[in-house]
Amino acid sequence: MTKTPSSTGQKIEHVFEKALDPFATALKRATRPSGADAATPTPAPAAGKPGLAVSPLAVPFPTIPPIGGVEIATARAGFYKHERDDLVVFRFARGTSCAGVFTRHKIGSAPVDWCKKHLAGAEGGKDVRALVVNAGCANAFTGKAGADAARRTASEVAKRFGCRQRDVMLASTGVIGVVLDEKKIVAKLPEIEQGLDADAWAKAGRGIMTTDTFPKGSYAEAEIEGYKVRIAGVAKGSGMIAPDMATMLAFIVTDADIHPNVLQALLGLHVRTTFNSVTVDGDTSTNDTALLFATGASGAPRIGRVGDRRLKSFSAALDKVMLDLAHQLVRDGEGATKFVKVTVDGAASPASARKLAKSIADSPLVKTAIAGQDANWGRVVMAVGKTEEPVDRDRLAIKFGPNVAAVDGAPSPTYDEAAMSAYMKNPEIDITVDVASGRASATVWTCDLTKGYIEINGDYRS
């Protein structure tokens, strides 16, 4: 998409630069070509929204083998004007277990309400047969009309797959305030049914994209009593990303045989340090959904107890998949050029450590300094102090990678500006802060804040 001087994105950018000069200065430094960077070719257009270049932090979609008990199909339902698949359907084997975690946003979407209701029922999650995902329409803040559209979608899919409405999970992503036109989905169901394929994970990853610039997938293997089990997942998200959860969808499937209650416990255990530990802009969405399915097709023995020791390998592999997907959300942060890891040590409690780390990761001043490759650790001090969490000012220490910026509450006597500046040119930045108030730690991942974020969100609906 070629930008003209009168585009919405550039108008908003002009307003920001005029009103917040320090903010604009950092953004300019981040995007000013110099040296080798000036000769770097513009990345190829992404597969999602036209005009978006693939993130420089993108990672390739992994090889994901078929997972027993699940088939996937995609189609173009027409929620977007341009040519792309925007409908993804998963069909699961009988007896598939399901668990989910959802946004804590007070204005949850119709599909979030649907999934929460049916997973919370007496038989919730015990025989889920399908998942229907659309991109381009969030079906959020749509009242009874949106809820009815969600119900009709589940009903039509249930008829075709020979199951109950409650056995169909739903997820949507896109523009808020537009009622889902379920007729577009229903019209594509014959094509979907004909196209179901066990080897379509990459198509699924592309089909759920909105402002994402690359499809996100992950795969791992584990062992349960000598049986190999597989875990695969896809996710979408690049903006409106903040804990509890983020503007993200994530769908993970395993061929292990695990009771829904155990799945729910595992998902809840790992979501805190994965999907709930990433932030792009501090905003939380209406539609955030992470669903975990277990088909039981591996032949491994059924796990029905949360504390079963046979879950050790599986739990570790699930965490790996979830963390990988969470990191990819940050790598595709709207306009991002830096992948940033923020670790807080020495906090009074885990909750305090988490709040401190998130304050640093969400700070526009910290993020624009990183975009400008400026190790302005004074902004980190600001972000730490404003939380009102316990901090020992006179023992506070800050590091950027291996470079010590501050120690014992003052600038480090070994501070090397040249070494620090060289480090800030890296695409991946580690910030470590010790607040010297206890023994708790927390890590949050984020990205920088550039002009690209303003441009993408300035004309999001167009």
C-alpha cells in the first residue's frame, strides 16, 4: 500500500511529532538509515494485510507433521476485501478433550462468551469436535445480534460434522463493533469439508492473520509411558498485546489422551509465564483466546489426574510450544525492530517482580529509546520508581546485556558508552534490573515502539 502525504497514518504521525517532540526524535533515530542499514532492501510484502512488510524479527514457520485426530481446512469467506483465506476450521476425532483461557477484558466478544459457557458446563471440554476461526471480524461489542450469529455458526457446523452445538468452539479476530455475517461461513462449509487435511498447519497459521506479517507456528514432542506424543500450535497477534491475555488467538493440539480438567490445569500453569508475559503496547483485546485440544490418537495411556508424574515430559514440551508462540507475537509487534527481554530480580514478591517488569516493558519512553538505539537507562529508573513497589534505591542495579549501567543506586564506575551504544544496535536486547528488595524474579518480553506502529494503527480499518 503506497502512502500519500494525506494518508491517515502520516497525519497522526505529524500530530505525535508536533505534540511529543522527544517521542518523535527517538522515532526518527530508529528509522534513519545509516551505513549498512541504508542498503538493506525492503522486506517482501506480508501475506496478511496488504502493504505491510514482513517483520525484520520474523522466524520461519516450522515443519509440523500431521497430528493424529485432527484435520484442518481453510477458505476465503470474504471478511477481507483482498484475496486471502480468512476462515479456518479444525475437525477433531470423537472424544477430544479441550481447555481454554480467555481475555479478562470486561467487554468480551460473542465467541469468547460461547467458549467459556460451554467449557464451564458439567460435561465441558469432554467431546469437542470442531473449532471455527474467522479473521476480519471480531464479532465483539455486537450485543444479542453477535451472540445469535455465533450460535448459528456453531449450529451449522454441528449439523455438518454430526455433533452438538456445544461441541463446536468459536474464535474471531478483526474489527470490533461489526456483527459477524455467519452466512459467509456457512456458504463455505461444503468447500471446507472437502478440503479437510491432516497436513494443513501452515495454511491455518496464514488464515488467522490480521496485521500479522508472518504466520506463527510451533511443534514439540514428548513421551508418556514410552509413547511418543506430539504437540503443535498456531497463533496470531501483533498489536493490542498485553497480559491477560493479549489480542491473540492460539490453538494448540496434542495427540495425547488427557482429561479436560488436567488440560485446564496445564494451560493455566503455563499461560502465566508465556502468553501472559508478553506485551507490545499495553492494550488488551476483547477476543483473546487460547485453546488446547487433546485427541488421544497417540495410543498413550489416558492421564486423568493433575499431579500425575507421567506428565513431566509433556508439561515441559507444552511450555516450550506456548513460549515459542508467545515470543513470535512479540517478534511480529506492529512496527517492531527490536525483541526485548526484561528481567526483574530481587523483588519483594513474584507479583511485585511482574508489575515492575511490565512497567518497564510497557513504558513508551523506554520503548522509543530502544527504537532509537539509545541506552537511556534513566528511563528504566523512571519505569521502576513509578510502580510504588518496594525498591531499594541505594542498591538498585541495571544492566543492558553484559553492560552494567548502574550499580548501588548510581551510575556504574565501569560504564562504557561506546560498548553500550554498540550493544543497542543488536536486534535482540536484554534489560536486567535488580531492585534489591527480596528474592523474587519475573521476565516479560516486549518490543520497541516505532513509526510503523502509528502508521499501521492510524489506518487499521482501511
